[in-house]
Amino acid sequence: MTTNDATDDLGDSDESTALSDAQEALEDARRRIADAPAQVVVVNHLMGLYELAAIHLSAVPPKLDDASLAIDALAALVDKLGDRLGDDINTMRDALANIQMVFVQMQAKA
């Protein structure tokens, strides 16, 4: 066995271990999501849309088209899901109103 062969074997072993660790982490994440109520996961995704819109609005210059898409997606889900979001519905409606107001202000400046 040459030095390169030994190095290749170690590289393959490290790669295999990394892949196994990644698969284990993915399975762990899937278990945690499966254990969480769907409402909690959906609200987390809604907050992700809110944050996505905020990121695009804070860009220099603001990316209004991208922010608009994220805001419209947030609005569609909040409006459609309504009370199914449980106690978080008012927070989500307030977040939506806030980001829409910021969007209008940024659009007026553009």
C-alpha cells in the first residue's frame, strides 16, 4: 500500500463518518419535528417568511420584489389558516401588518 492509498482510505473513512453523522443529525431533526405540534412548526415557518421579507427590505438597495413575494406568502398563509394557528394568530397578524407597513414605507422611498 502506498502513502496515497493510505491517505485515500483515511479520506474515505472520514467521509463515511461525516455522512453517517449527517444522516444521524437529519434523523434526529425529523424526530424532533414529528414530536412537535404542526401548529408550532407552521408558525416557525411563518416567522421565517417574515424574516425573509425583512432581510430583503433591509438590503441596500431594498429588494422590493423579493420582499413582496415573502410578504404575500405570509399573508396568504395567515389569512387562510386563521384560527388554526391557535394562540399565535394575533402575533402573526400583527407581524404581517408590521411588515406590510414597512414595505409600503420602503416602496414610497423608491
